[in-house]
Amino acid sequence: MPRPDSIWFATLSSAELRELDPGNPAGLQSTPDVLVVGGGIVGLATAHYLAERGAAVQLIEAESLASGASGANAGGVWPNDQGPAHGAGFQQLAFLSRDLWARLSLRPGFEFDWRVNGFLNVNTAKLVPSAAECAARCQDAGYTVRAVDAGQIALLEPHLKPGLAAGLHYPSEAHVHPVRAALSLARAVRERGSRIASSVAAKSFVAKEGRVVSVETTAGRCAPRYVVSATGWTTDWLRGLSPSLPSLRSVSGQLTSTDPLPPLLRGAVGGDYLVIQLRSGEVVTGGNLLESESTAPDPSLSSRFADAARDLIPRLNQVEFRRAWCGRRPATLDGLPIIDRAPGFSNLFLACGHFRNGVLLAPATGKLLCDWLLADSQPVELQPFAATRFSQWSGSNLPQSKTVED
Ligand SMILES: Cc1cc2nc3c(=O)[nH]c(=O)nc-3n(C[C@H](O)[C@H](O)[C@H](O)COP(=O)(O)OP(=O)(O)OC[C@H]3O[C@@H](n4cnc5c(N)ncnc54)[C@H](O)[C@@H]3O)c2cc1C
């Protein structure tokens, strides 16, 4: 599967692009402390925290680093905007993760365009019964948000069309370049002496008495003490896991972007679709939800995104949206990730199904899994993300596929 033609890869140097695809020149470590399967943002963050704490980590990625959803997303670190829909467990994990991103951004070598530039929601369909009541409800639940009126909207984002009467502003929401973030994490892993291999896939595993004793990969066998599977929505290599994993769905999403433009937006804006402007000037818009395994961008969808962005920001009227790409969000039935020890196994861990929030949640996922492995005790923050919460949904009870939009 080729990596998405996203703005994130287009804004990297050729040396950085090469770094994402290191191959496997030194061969796999045969007995690492931890084998991490999957080189998206979740696998890389997990490998980073483990390597930092002294574990010998081998990460394997079937394609190149960040070639899945991690290279196709919008880069939002938006715990306050997403949070209220998902409850207290998500809130705790998301707030921790946002703080961890902020701390990572201060470290030497971690260059990933971290910006605390806020999020302004002017989609009145989502402000029911009113912006003020939505804000009050979210503030009561611990979220950082305020209702804004037409004058405040014009001050926050002077290039939005006039007449937007009300909105919600989340001043502490942040943004990253997700592929630079993946690169920063990968570099830190290597600096600790751990290994990252691309074009190496896990194929199957051998287990004895509830322990994975070896993993068969396309580059030979590996016998780690622990295994973390961070493969997003596809868990093919874990076939034979018993009790079986809950089904993960692939929910695709598309984005489209302009060439670099003079400054138009300060933060992220939620209208009919998301609109953001990168530090490098490109305006990115889109973010639909479609239950599909296809990653082929749909030109009619790009036109719809572009029209909506031009309506919201009149200065975009003559501007072309030249680039379009699509990615697959890994989704569980409740939209929350599985971050758990695989039921029935002592040394196999799952970090998958991060759906719309994998960038946001990657550092907390990785750090808490690292704490769990090293202390052999489940962090309380991970209890809401147990694999077993889906036991009532199996086989014929699975809901039918559906198509929805943001
Ligand atoms: C359009 C769009 C917009 C989004 N916007 C945001 C946003 O603003 N903020 C946010 O937080 N999230 C966002 N997301 C979601 C986010 O991108 C995902 O939740 C996140 O990237 C998931 O990361 P991951 O590492 O779990 O999965 P992936 O990035 O898919 O990584 C999994 C990796 O595992 C590899 N793999 C699979 N099988 C094997 C195997 N057998 N052996 C070895 N490797 C294997 C794959 O090749 C892949 O690289 C968005 C997603 C999309 C599509």
C-alpha cells in the first residue's frame, strides 16, 4: 500500500523521506525486550517511551513509517473539542496526552511544528441549543472552552465571512505536523540504541501456555519478552488469538490542500468541515467519515470541501485545492481505542482502534503501556480501554456498515 499523497510528506525534505523508510540493514534483534508491530504514530510513541526507560525495542513496520492513518490525518491535538462525546476515561487520557505532546515539543530534536493555536467551532448545527449552553455544559465537565459572539469571532479569525453569529472557542487546542512527529519519535528510539525496521511485517505468532514465544515476520523469527501490536485497524497477523479480537472497522476520511498562501487563519476552524492553515502556509480542509477500506480520493468530495472552505473564507475564492488524499481511521464499535493486555496472554499487548484521535492519544497510549510493561501492573487510566468491553458485540450482533459525515 503506497503512502498517502498528503501535505505532510510533500513538506518533508528528501532526506526526511528516506528516514521514514530505513529498511532493515542491521537485521532484526532476535530477542528484544519488546517487539512493537506497526510504525504509525501509536507504535512509534510506544517504542519511544519504552526505549527511553531502557528497554531494548525492535519496531517493525510492514510499509514505511507513518504510511497508514498517521500520514493522512489533520494533525489535530484537540482534547476539548472531541472530549465531551466520549466520557471521563477519554478525557483523562486525552488531557494527559496533550500535556505529553507539549512536553515532547520542548525536547531537543523534537521538531514537529507544535502550535497551541486554538480551535474555533462555527458550525451552528453542532451548537444546540445554544453556544452559551454548550460551553457551560462542557466547562462543568472540565473542558476549556468559551462561547463567542460575532465580534469575538471576527477578532479571532478576521478572514472568516461576516455574519457568523456564535461559536465555541477552545483556546488550548494544539496542532502538530504528524509525520514530523513520527520522525522525531523514530529518531529518539534509534538514539537509545533500539531498532526500527521498515518493509518488515509480522505474519503470525507461536504461543505456549498464554505466552507469545515467537513472532514470525517477513524478515525471520523474533523471540521478544513482550509484544505490542499497534497495527491500527488491521489485526490480520493476530489471527488465532483466543478469545478473538473484537472487529475493527476501517473508516476512511479525505482531506484536500492548497499551495502555500499568505496568512489567513490563526487556528483550526470547524465549519461544515475542518479548515486549518499550516505554518508553511497551505490551507487544509475536509475530514469526512466513510465506512470504507479504499484510500482513493474522490474528486467530487474534494470539490465539496473546497466550496465549503471558500464559502467560509471568501479570500479562498480564486484558490485551487490541488492535493487530495485519503486515510483509514481504525475504529472500534464505541470509537474508543483498545489499549490492553490481550485476553488470555501474559505478554501480548494491543494498542489499536484509535479512530479519530490517534495523533492526540499516541503519547499517553505509549507512556501508559510502557508503565504497564515495566511495572507489570495496569495503570488505572487504561481501565476504560479494555478489549473485553466488546464481549456483548460479537458475530451477528455487529452493526451494519454505514456512511456518515462530520
Ligand atoms: C482524514 C483523517 C483525519 C484525521 N485527523 C486526526 C486529527 O486531527 N487528530 C487525531 O488525533 N487523529 C486524527 N486522525 C486519526 C489518526 O490519524 C489515527 O487515529 C492514527 O493515525 C492511528 O495511528 P496508528 O499508529 O494506530 O495507525 P496507523 O497510522 O494506521 O499505523 C499502523 C501501522 O501498522 C502497520 N502494520 C499493519 N499491519 C502490520 C503488520 N502485520 N506488521 C507490521 N506492520 C503492520 C501499517 O502499515 C501502519 O503503518 C485522522 C485520520 C484521518 C484518516
